[in-house]
Amino acid sequence: MDVNKYTYKVFWSEEDQEYVATVAEFPSLSWLASDRQKAESGLLHLVAEVIEDLEQNGEKAPVPLG
């Protein structure tokens, strides 16, 4: 599964004083970083790890919304 096909959002959190990256297809996942690009990059790597883990356990990854 191509992790770039998922629906990502990156926004500033006043509460955390960091950028927060989220992905619609995995609502429980997020990544915080002081830099917008690092937040997105960190989440992309996390999603790739989760998908790999799902596949190794015989589970299917969510279908991208797009």
C-alpha cells in the first residue's frame, strides 16, 4: 500500500505548541513535531510501520479515502 495515498492533515496546536499531523484512515495515529514537515514525515513513517505490521499479521490496511 502506498502511504502517500492516504488523507493527511497538518495543523498547529496551541496547546502542544507543536505541529500535529493526522491521517483520516487511521484516526488513532498522530505525530507531533516543532516543524511542519517533520510532523508529516514522522507520521508517514509511522503509517508505513503500521501497514507493514497489519500485513504481517494477515490483516488488511484501510483503503485510502481518495
